[in-house]
Amino acid sequence: MADLDGAEDTKEYHVDVPQKTEGFYLKGCGNLDWGMKNRLGRVFNPVSGKTVMLAFDHGYFQGPTTGLERVDVSILPLEPYCDTLMVTRGILRSIIPPGTQKPIALRASGGPSILKELSNEQIAVDIDDAVRLNASALAVQVFIGGEYETQSVINMTRLVDAGIRAGIPVMAVTAVGKELARTPRYFRLATRMCAELGAHFIKTYYVEKEFETITSCCPVPIVIAGGKKLPEPDALKMCYNAIQQGAAGVDMGRNIFQAPNPVAMIQAVRAVVHGGETAEKAYQMYKDLGGT
């Protein structure tokens, strides 16, 4: 293929030129149906245009990971402070109170455990069940460069097709295996592929170098994954830098529920994402709220 043979690297990202979106406040979402916009309007705050998603779906392949041994004890106290709950249907039905007004980003892919090849996932939730659960978004893992890359991409496109019929947006989650380098070039490829094939917003990792090029050349909103547990000041700095460089929010798990004071941490993250606070001021807020 021509693009693999002597092609120049991309360079014109126009990071200083915001993408225009007519008719809606979220990037690339102006032409979606009313139901899609309504659900996205629950996930992303209409005032700030951003979201603090609380991810605690790790058990679908990791089991009771640290901090999620008892979801009812560790996660329910955090529910008032997030914008969206990212959860599996099993935990949703067994633990989350039906009276919650928080939108649900429903984990919709699965299959292998940490004992097997993780990229060998399938769609694991029927769209009818997502409708019964009143999901505001569906989350699917996409393994660009992984052993089962094509399968995971087709999982995403089939879920997008089903979501369009039901009016439920799909978030593609760009998974990175141990053998793949977490470079700006890789994430530009992964996020753009997901957007081109129909994902309505994308979860990806933050990289310190050229992250603004990733958000600039992706035509739909990007939220960052929290990734591995970091010291609280570093996690807040990552949030701040990502927002300043074009991210539309965060989807954090371990950097919140594994913090010494998770309630203080999620409030500090909110201050960065929605309030525009610096990482330093947010960390001071964390300490003032009892985070030390």
C-alpha cells in the first residue's frame, strides 16, 4: 500500500484551530439523532462540555482487583461526585441502587480473563439488555495492533450499528498490550480508526508528548484513561494536562478508588475537569478534604 511505502509522517494537526460542530456542544456530534444527543448530554456536562467518568468495570477480566473487593463499600460513596458510572451489567444489577440519576456507561465487550489473550474479546451484552438497563453509552475494547485486532474492530462496528438503532452512543476503548509502544503515533492511529468506523467518543491513554495532536486529529471527543495508580499529585497533573490539550474529560478508576481518600480525590479531579483548577490547587483541595 502507498501509505506503508515511503509515505511522509503526518504533520498538519492545526491544534490551534477548534473543530466546528453545528447544532450541539460536543465535538463531531452535531448530526446525531435526538436520543444520541440526549444521552451524550447526560454523560458530558452541558456547561463545561466535559465529564468525570468513574470506571470500576475492571472485574470483568481481573476479578476482585485491589479497591474493588467490595464495590458496595468502595464505590457507592463516590457515586454523588462523578458524572457517569462505567460498570458491568452484573454489578449494575446487583450493587448499584436503581434510584441513581447518574448515567451508565455499560461495559459491552468481554470474554478472556487476565489468564488468556485479552484481545480475544466478543460483544458480551445484547442491545436489548442495554436498553432495559437504560444505558447512556456502551463501552467496547478495541485492540489496535493486537492479535485479534480485526475481531475487536468488528465488535465495535457491530455495536455501533446496534447502538444507532437504539439511540445509544458507543465509546471505543483503545487497549494497549504489553508489546505495543504507547506513542503519539500509535494513539493517533488507534483513536482515528475508531472514530472513522463510527465510535461516538473514545477512551485512550494520555501521553506527555504530542497529546494535543491526538485530540486534534480525532473528530470526536476523547476522554483519558487513568491507567496505573499514580501518586495523587501526578494523577491530577495528568488530568490537568490532558484537559488543557484537548481532552473532553477523564474515565478514572484506580487513581480514584485506590487513593488513600477516594472521596477527596474524586472531588479534586472534578475541580480540574469542570472547574479548570490547576493540579497544584486541586492537590491542596485533596489535602484539605482529608486526603493526607
